[in-house]
Amino acid sequence: MDALGPRIATALRRERERAGLSVSELARRSNVSKATVSQLESGSGNPSVETLWAIATALDVPFSVFVEDRLDAPQLIRASDGSAVRAADAPYEALLLAAGAPNARSDLYVLRAEPGSPRRSAPHSHGTTEHVVIITGSANVGPADEPFTLHVGDYLRYAGDAGHVFEALEPGTSAVLLSEVR
């Protein structure tokens, strides 16, 4: 995770302390082992998307808090250079392109996925809405119980605070995801 590991470690400790939680209490609330939380805070862990989402939800912060690299200068992220976070249970990765201002609570990602196991997401923080536009390929996206089949250029908005899914139907499927919390 090169530069991402220290960024996650710093942000995790800051947000956990800001919430007034011990490592044990955060582990309990996020259903992530205490050892994993400790490893992440020391910069030695290699978390999956699921682990970071679970911790972000337990801390009631956007996922981007752990992976953003705030700079005032222009920032260019080439598709081949970004530090994407991979899912543990599906051929899926999320590359954070931009994080909203702390009071805006929105994150912009590029998703890349391959056919196989769908990426099933537990509900995020209350008030989360996700917006998806398919760039390449096609995918079943949206509410876990009734996803929509999207093709290139299709857009879908759905509640991110309910279970949802992203399942690539074609090799090389990619999408833009905007996640916002109101």
C-alpha cells in the first residue's frame, strides 16, 4: 500500500481519537478485529474495501477520510497510477479521485470490476446516496434486492444507506461513483 498505509494510519488514529473510542471499542463497533485495527493504526496493515468501509461507518466518517491526499495544488491521477483499494470478496477495486471538503461529505471514485462474485456492500452511514455512471462494460448496480442492469453511459442514483451491489457483467467494466452523505 506504499504511501496509502501511512495515510490510513494517520487518519484512523485521528478519527478514532476524535470519536473518543478505544481500539477495542472501534473493533467491536466495526466488527473488525482489534489486531487489524491496531495494525492499520501502525501502518502495517493492508485493508480491504470492506474493512475500511466498516471502520468508516463505525466512526461515521466518509470512506475518503482514510485514503484522501489533500493538496491545494492541482492534482492529476492517471488511471494507471492511482492507489486503488481492492475488495476481499469480489473482483472489484475503488480508486478515490477526489474527496469533498470535510463539511461536504462526498467522494468521487473510479470503480473497476470483472465478472465473478458481485461486490455486496453493507449499508453506509445514514443519509448516504450513491451515483453511478458506467464508463465501460455493463453491470448490475443498486439496491441489493433489485439491482438495475446498466450499460455504457447509463446513470443510476440509489440509497447507499441500504444494502447494495455492483456486479460486472463484462470484462473490463468500469464506472464513476459519487458517494455523498447528507
